[in-house]
Amino acid sequence: MRDEAPDQRVQDIGEQGLLKRLQAFCPADIVGDDAAVLDVPVGRSLIVTTDVLVDRVHFSDRTTSPEDVGWRAAAANLSDLAAMGAMPLGITVGLGVPGDLAVNWVERLYQGLTDCLRQYGTVIVGGDVVRSPIITIAITAFGEADPNRIIRRSTARSGDAIVVTGIHGASRAGLELLLHPEQGQSLNPGDRTLLIQAHQRPKPRLDVLPVLWRLWDKEDAQNSKFKIQNSKFKIPLITGMDSSDGLADAVIQLCRASGIGARIERNQIPIPPMLIEWVTPEQAMNWALYGGEDFELVLCLPPEVAQILVDQLGDRAAMIGTTTLEPEVWLVDSSGSYPNERLTFEQGFQHFG
Amino acid sequence: MRDEAPDQRVQDIGEQGLLKRLQAFCPADIVGDDAAVLDVPVGRSLIVTTDVLVDRVHFSDRTTSPEDVGWRAAAANLSDLAAMGAMPLGITVGLGVPGDLAVNWVERLYQGLTDCLRQYGTVIVGGDVVRSPIITIAITAFGEADPNRIIRRSTARSGDAIVVTGIHGASRAGLELLLHPEQGQSLNPGDRTLLIQAHQRPKPRLDVLPVLWRLWDKEDAQNSKFKIQNSKFKIPLITGMDSSDGLADAVIQLCRASGIGARIERNQIPIPPMLIEWVTPEQAMNWALYGGEDFELVLCLPPEVAQILVDQLGDRAAMIGTTTLEPEVWLVDSSGSYPNERLTFEQGFQHFG
């Protein structure tokens, strides 16, 4: 289909023509009404999240193919579902495109979206296509979760262990290589590809959820300890969010929402090992804390439970610190090489405008 | 709050600052996590629809205040839910805004959104705010419906009566008055206001759904007739969609999806009576058929059931024609003043680009 008319523009086939082409990426039984029909399993809560991506603000042809834009957009939304403890039911895609955009660009975007969704067993269930002077992609993702096991931001308590999945800083490092291909000459080609892939094809951590759930299901000694720890709540609580806006931001947000603080151990933060060959330790730490878009999970759990989780996830997770009553977030170095540093939103946020 | 800093721009308070201001328009218990949590009643299907609106493509400061942009955006999505037979559970709002946009503009947009939602007992449950060179509003609406009473486009059969709610052409006429205030001098001020309101504050026809459901619930003679009519299906079916893209478009879409045709009686189409004092009958009919944005329901039902529905809705509905085996849509005039006219998509659609 793609090679039939490679120069075809959106304005050549019109909004309806484009919609028809894009329906090929949706399940046939879902297309063709004013709205999509989904079933939420009995007894499960519906989880809803939405993201808007704008050309030249959130992505760029320089670093991202249309397929990668699609993958990243899907992954970001699925990551928000994972951060709530929800498995995906589907997404809708609202698309604004200039009339002179190549139809092929849009089809490649949808290819990337569906490639990512397929990995996680879900689909595009609906959408809208409109004319816009700038490419705009608005995704809403739906998931379903056990109402008693929803992961929230506000339920951490002082003394919780802070667990992160995966590594941090890889996405930002990959972006650097895409923006400045002359950099990172000391990296071997395999490591280079891994970093770039981390930026272009991030993986939402839906795989962590079944491991978390097993902690509750298992009637073993550790689990009853956990239940006792949480006995002042009716149900055990999991606290967490994803690190899409950076690891520092996630820790600060969790602490603020829960009314507590944290001490993060600098040496415990998992940083991609190949960065050591390429940039200074300070630069690597900066990317890990503030780079963002690693789409890992940051969780607060009673220390015993955190230990079991880390044991079960193996090198896919690490304990990086502890929550504190004092409502400040500190980056500390037990080896004494660096002074303690207070983490604040100001360092972490890209300001608007 | 609005008068405190009337000149404040989005870039002055940043994305996070704006988000915080907008959270005042959402229920407090829903704000602050990666995603919103909703409950779908047991045994009900989740209905999802999405729309994207772009400044200067779908709305304009010339004809529409920010409150009206919000109202219309909410109404369009609730209308899609009504067209599926679904009652609303909530909406998400994905917003792209230039940094130099007045914060007050965004607050007024959200005021219009929530004013409309409140009328229909629903709320904003989540959203995203990003920087964009052009104001873009992406709304996803969620509703819940009885899985056996979902209104679809593809289930009409030849011999069905075609019922429309409300009047058609009023929204397009109101737009004309906004674009050319010097027009319509013959209209009295009350009628003028009614037409402009039809454009600025359209009403999704969620009120029709309980009337439709009662047709199924009542165990009276007409109802059993209806059940017999539909006996080749396991459950009674309602066919329909909304007329957001025009009445002609709706009839053509329903016929195409159901593999049938229709004959529409020109004199039965309910047109706002005040148009007769203002424009030619041909102009009024053109606006009624192709103007769009009236957000009424177009339904195909067995004639006996259609008659009961029209009787119950009173002047809020009319029977305008019949579906036919022959897969073409004709506008006919039984009084003989106009020749039969075949309706096609080409007349109805705004082309893209």
C-alpha cells in the first residue's frame, strides 16, 4: 500500500480518506460508529490517562522517525497505566495534521503505535483526524485495575524503601547521540544502539505488575509481615508513579503527594554502565535524575516487601533510598565523595513558554 | 481569581501552574495521580469517543467566546455518547496552548466545558496541558450503556422509519448571523438570539435516551409488536447517529453502514420557522441538510415504534422518511414543487486541506 503513491498528501485523499486508511490499524469490529464499545471486567476499576504531543515541542524529525513517534506516544500512555497498576484495554488517537503532510508519514505513525500496543496486547479503539497547521497527537489510554490494588502517589509513609525499576539516564543519553552523532565515539556500536533504542523505543513497565500482585497473593511469611505493616489501612497500599519526567521529579512528586521527604543514595541509582566510558559521573547522574523519559516505575514500599520485590525482579530493579518524616528530598553520598544535595522541582522541570 | 492578574500569560505561570489552576474545575478526589480512576457500573459497557478541535479550523474568536468553545467541545462529545445510547461518566481534556495565551482564556474555556458537563451530570476527570503554537483541544468522553441497547449505525433495515429529533439548520443560521451581523434584519431579537444560541450552546440529546429505553421497558401492545419485528435478532436493535456533520451526512452514513437506501420527504424536515422570514426555502433546506452541528439524533426504527417515539417526544421529533432496499438516498417532494434529488457525500462534506 505504501509504495502505491509515495507522494500522496493528506489533502489528496481528504479527512475521510485518511480515516479509512487508518482504520486498517484498528480491530475491524470496533470501527464505524460514533464511539467505541469496550468491556471493563466485572469488579475492576477503569483507569484513564491522556497525553498530547506536538511536533517540534515533543518530537522532531531530526531524532525520531514517525514509527518512533508512534511507539513513544503509545509507550508513554501505557507507562501511565502501569504507574497506576492497570493493564491496558485500548487507546484512542486524536490526530491533527497539515494538509500537505505525506499520508505515508501518518501510516508510519500508526505502524509505530500499533507495534508498541501489540507488544502489550492492546489496540487502537477509536480516534479523530482533523486539519491542523501543526502535527498534534492526543492519546487517551484506558486500563483496568483491581480497585484494591491501584497504585497511588499519596500513600507513602516515612520509613518506606524507594525502589526503581530498570536504569535511568539512558533515554537522555540516547537523545544526545541522536542530536550530536559525533559524540560518544568511545562507545562500542552495540552500546550506542542500546542508548538510542532507550530513547526511541522505551518500554512501559507493565511487566512489573504481575510481580507486584504476587507479593499480595502469596500467603507466605513475608507477605503476612507486609499485611501487618499496613494494618492501619483496610487494604495494603502500593505507592508509586512513573519516571517519565525524570527520577528526581518522581521522588519529589511522591514525597509531596504523601506529605513526607526522602533520602536518595547517590551510589544506588542504576545508571547505564556504558555512560562511564563516555561522560563524567556528574553528567551521567544529571541525566539519570533529570533526563526523563526512561518510563520506569518509582515505588515506595515497606523495606521487607521492597527487598522481596528487588530479589524477584533481579537486575531489573534497585532500592535507592528511604522516605523520611522531614519533608525534604536529599541526594546523599554515603561514600563521602559528594556533599549532600537537596533536590527540588526547579532543577527538574522544563519551564513552559 | 480572574481579576487578580488579567494580563497573566500561560508562560508566566508555566505548565504546572496552569495545571494547578485548571484542577479547580475537576472533582478534588480525582486529581493528582498519573491517571484517573472511574467505576463502570456492573453489566454496563464502556463507550469511548474522541474529538480534536483546532483554533481557526474549528472555532474562531470572531464567532465564539472561550466559554462557547468549551461548551461546544463538551456538547459534541456528549452528543457522540447520546448517539451510542450511552450516559456520560466523564471526559478528559488534552490541551495545547501557546505560551503567550492569556491564562484567563484557558480558565474561561474550562468554565464553558464544566458549565455544559454540569447540565448533564458529568465532570472533567483528567487531562494534559502542553505547549503548542496553536490552541488545540482534544477531548475524550466516556459513557456507560446497556450492552443490549447500544445504538449502532449498521443495523437499519429497509422499511424503517427515519426519525430526527429537534430542528436542523439553526446552528448554521446562527453562524451566519455571527459572521455577518448585518444579515437577518427581518428577524426579531428573540429569534436572532435563539439561532445564535443554537450555534454557541448546542444541546446533546441525552434527554432522548430515557424515552427510547421506556419503549423497551414497557410491556404494552406496541412494544411486543416491536419485539416481533426484531425477532430475527436476539435483542431489539436501535439504529442511529448524531447529525453533527449534517442531516444529509447522517442519513447517508446510516444507509451506507446498513447497506440500504432512503427516501427523505423534503416537507417533513423540521426547519427553524424563523428562517422563512429571512432566507429562501432553498437556502434554509441547504442549511438543514448540510449545515451541520445541530447535534440532533437521527434514528431508524420500525414505523410503529417510530410513531410512538414521535408521539412521546412531541415537537421534539419528526418522522422524515423511510429506508429502502435500493441503496441510494433520495430527497423527494410529495407536493411536486421540487424534482427528486439524490443526496451524496460530495454535497455534504467539507473537503480536507
